[in-house]
Amino acid sequence: MSAENQGNPTPTKKILESSPLSGITVPIAIVLVGALIIFGVTKMLSSGKNHRDLIEEMNSKTFGNRWVAAYELSKFLASSKIPKEDMPWVIENLSKVYYESVDARTRNFVVLALGSLNNPLSLPVLNKALEDQDPQVKFNAVVSLGIMDKFSAIDWPKVEALLQQNEDPGLKQVALFTLASHKQPKVEELALQLLNSSEKTLRYAAATVLIHYKRAEALPALEEISNLKYDNIVPGELNGAQAEGLKMNLLENIEKSKWIEVAGLVQKLESSDGNVRVQTKAKQVLNLLKN
């Protein structure tokens, strides 16, 4: 595999769109997707350079090579090798590279790097990246904001606009997860709107979010999830592993919300689902709801 292909994080978006991550418990979804991104970015050979060397290279190289230095820098960020006292300098220089770069690949790695730091000083660039012309940069900016600490100064109207105004299902899902993980006031209303989406993954994500609000409107989509088959081989449809993941996630969210009104759905999974893991989890959740 070439260095260029190895450094391209595009498949992460496909993972979110087509796997059980698209329906997983909201805060965990962001963490897991973020971890997948960081893992993909940091899987590399050691160059022997420190974070200051790499940032200097990002500032000095032509735009076609900057992304390589940004790619290598991520291993320091993921392994927490950057001293706290260097953090403002690191963020200032990464921000400078983002604003000056005409190369979307470089901006993308900068966004991933800033997101992994989980530092409020990164917010101006991450908020700006919500308007980036490159869809992958925009997508990873939303993911990065999702793993930021609660009560961060995130530009929520921009995140809401991505959920309402774009046609990209993966971006809409991660925008919904980010809003929900930060418990934004409009997330319930926005999730209700997505229940009518023709994209089943969006319906499932919205229904999962609405479990915590105990909204009866989510019941048809939740029933749809519970009826998913494990032997589907139709291209583009959910496979067995994805169906299991969605059902497990449905049960985990019901368990957390203690929504008694869906006990019948849980009982059906416990008595007739063909997956042992799902049946076992359903039995556990049903016992909780009965007590």
C-alpha cells in the first residue's frame, strides 16, 4: 500500500454509513469513530522526528508535501507525547497551516490532529472547518467536535445546518450524534424530523436518539430495527453483523433510559430473535424493566 493511500482517511466515512456505528449509543459512537480515525492516521513507521520538527516542516514545505508531516505528527498526539506547555504553540501552528493550506488533504489531517487534542484552543479552526469546501474535512470536523468536552464553545447553528441542509447521510448522522452527545436543546426536534427520512440508517439513528426522550413516534423505526434479518445478502442492505449491532445498541439505550413502554418489543427479541447475544441482552434488559 502506498503512503498516499495509507494516509487517506476517507474509508472512515463509509464505516459510519454502513456499519453498526451508525446506530450505536450516541456518546460512544463519536468516541469509536474518533478512535478509528486516529488509529488509521497514526498507523505508520517512526520517523525519529519530534512534534516541533514536524510542525516546522508543515510550515515550510510546499502544500503537496505538508500532509505527510501532518500525518506523522498524529502519532505524537495519539500517544500524548506533547508536553502540556507546548500545547498552545502546537495548536497555534496547526491552525496557521489550516488557514493557509489550499490542499484539502492537509486541512483534513490538521482537523483530525486538532480534534484528538480535545483542547478548547482548537475550537476556532474546528468551527471554521464546518464550512470547509471539502466534504471529508467537514465530516471530520463534526466528529472532532463530537469528542470535545461538554459545554465547549461549538458553533451549534452550523452543526444544525449540516443536519438540515445537506444530502450526505453520513454527515447527517454524525451531526445528529454530535448534537445528541452534547445534549443540545434542538436535538429531539431534529431527530423527530429524521424519522421520516427515506434513508433507513438515518431513521434508525434518529429513533435511537429518541429512546432517551421516550418518544412514541420512534416506535415504528425501533420495531423495524427489531425485525432486521441476519441472513440478508442484498448489496447495499444491512448485513448480519450490522443488524446485530443495531439491535444490541437499541437494547443498550432502552436499558439506560429505562423506558418501560417498550418492554413488549424487548420481550419479543428475548423470545424469538435468532441471535444468542441479542436474546441474552434482551433478557437482561427485560428483567431491569420489570423491577
